[in-house]
Amino acid sequence: MEERGIERRQVLRGLGLGAAGLAAGPLLAACGEGSSGLSNSGGDGSKAALNVWYHQYGEAGTQQAVERYAKEYDKAAVKVQWTPGDYTSKLNSGLLSTSGPDVFESTPNIDQVKSGQIVPLDDIIADVKSDYTEADIKSSTVDGKIYMIKMVDDMGVLYYRKSLLAKAGIKPPTTIDELIAASKALNTKDQKGLFIGNDAGVTPAFGGGSLLGQILWSVGSDYLTADNKPGFTSAEAKQSFAKMRELFNSKSILLGSPTDWWDPSSFTQGLAAMQWCGLWAMPGIQKAVGDDFGVVPWPAFSASVGKPSTFAGGWGAMVSAKAKNVDAAKAYIKWLWIENVKNQEDFNLSYGFHVPPRKSLAAKASKLQSGPAADALKIFNDYAVAGNPAWTPKMNSAYADAATAIVRKGADIDASIATAEKAVNAELKRLYG
């Protein structure tokens, strides 16, 4: 389903672009209109009243589920606001107002922290912090404090048809050169070798769902370095861009599909032998092709450079600094998204198909224990890369423009990267001085 545009994964931020607001996915939509907040007391005057905001998920049953969870909670009067449309704009306005949410669904970014809009949640996660992946903790942390409790973990995998690879005499790719070779070998007059999106994976429409992160992660780089400098300027990163251009120029990737990367139709209908898509697509793929598919992470650059990767996407629960009762808001999040493993498993696996963020829960969830689902869980645990809350939409736009120019238009790599670097440095100066 990743928010880094407003297409499904653009609001999901989760899909690996952190503050770039690029997460969404095929099953999640951005949110928009809704009602105002509530007063500090419930109808009986004794309970705190909490207004809890969600974006509109595309999976049937999710709204009814969160409304049911709210009714189960007896320590506060919880009102669910389910928001279709432009959730991001609505939320940005709500965080400035006392009539906005007390608890809300999003991912943290550095501007929210600097402006004092969100509340640290270190105290409610302290006892179980080690039960979350490093990627989840990193994406939840700004300036050393945790501001989000992860609700849903999303990820991408490279789906492949076992029978087609066997017929071609090739193994699932583990390096970029192997991926290019496999895509060429599987390319026929009736079927392309690979589908990575109608944009060839290099525009920011779906954040982590695009391959903007994988281009860097495959060589061991990232959007930003540990000391907050542009991480896409190394010689290895430039080589990775060149390989993506080689893949694009091979004419073996599918372009112009009726649906984009987040929908498995191109894969299940035989338009491509391999497809980069989300874990959420797995039940539909299994229904369509049975056991004739497997999954691998995005390949490492080479056997000696970089490592495999996937994005760590998804949503988390957060508390507004303008909440009428911050302690009550934090207590609700702790009850639902930390302690209540029954509802966490229900929300992640009964409607769509996601990884429950608590490692202990994911390890015993029955739907993740065998076959490609178990392979995907291992991929997430081993290779998921977190979004960086300091990576802003302006940074992502500049970087994506460079990637598009290099891969799809054959532009000069050094010049394109230099232009993006200048824009990113300007944003970093704004943030850090």
C-alpha cells in the first residue's frame, strides 16, 4: 500500500522517504475532510475525550476495525475520524488548532519537532523498544526522541514467476547485473522481463515504493549521511544510477501498464515475468498464480558492494502537542498499539497484508510463518531501510528530478547530481543552519 503526491503511497511515508511524505500504496489513500475535535470530557463527564484521526485505507473493513477498537477502550471516550481525500493538508491544519486531533496517524518529520507540534513517546515504548526493528525505531526518532509508535509495517519485494525463471534457466537475481540479465532473458514478444513502475522506478510518486532509495541502498549509501549531508554523491551511487539507466535502455522493462507498481495485475496477467511490488499484493498474487511465485529483496549492487534492500514503510500513531489530555492520548496509543497484540494482528493481517511492527508478534503470526510470506518477513527483518525524518519533500523532489533525468533522459550524471546536491544543501541549511 507508501506517503512520499497524493497517490496511495504518497501519504504513507512509510515507504522509505520519511519526512518526504511519500508513503502510500495501492491499498491506502491520502486523507482529507473530517470533523473537529472533542472537548476534554466524555458524555458522562468522567472520561477524557480523545479525537483520533486516520487516513482512509483502501482495504475493506479497516474503518470498522478501528471503530471497534475504540469502543473496546474503557479509559476514555474515543471518537474516530476517518478522513478521505487530502489527509496531509487536513492534518497540517489540525495540528495548528485545538480542534484538531489528539491522536493521529502519520510519520514524524523534523519540522513538526522544531515547531513543537508533536509529543515524545519514549516513556510508553521504553519497556518494549527492543521488540521493534532498528528501521522502525530510526524512522520514529528525531533528535534522539521517539515520536511515533508504529502501527503497520509495509515493504516491497521483487516477485518472480518460478516456472518462467526455471524455463529460462536462470536463478532469482542477487545483484543488479543479474537483474538486468534476467530481465533480458525473460523478455519476449508477449511479455516483458520486469515491471518496476510506469516511471521506471525513478519518480517520487509513491515514495519508498519507487526505487529512489534502492538505487542508493544497493551500494550502501542513503539519502543523507549520518552527519546529515547528501548521501547520493559518491562514486558508487553514480555507478548505481548508470546501472539503472542500463536497465531502462535494455527495453526489457514494462512501461505503460494499465496500473502502476503497487498493483500486481501486470504480474498476475502475464505482462511481466518479475515485478517490484508491495507485500500487500501477496494474497492476490497467490490467488491468481498459486505457488508459482517467489520473492527476493531488491538486489545488492554486486557481490562485493552494497547489500539487498527493501523499504520500511507504513503508518504510526502520534500525539499532538495541542491534545487536550496528552497523558490520556499516550495511554490510548500504549493500550492499542503496544499492549493489544490481538488487535494489532487483526489490523495488519485480517484486511490487507502487512507486517505487525512488534517483532514478537510478527514471529508468531500464522499468516507469516511459511512460503513467500515467511521469506518476505525475513527480508524485512534483515534488509528494511528506514525513512529519514530529516529528508524533506523539497529534497526528495530535487533528487527525483536528477534520477529521472539520468535514467530516463540520458542526462549527464555528474551535472544532474550536482544540481540535486545544491538543492538538498539549501534545505539542510534551513533545517540545521
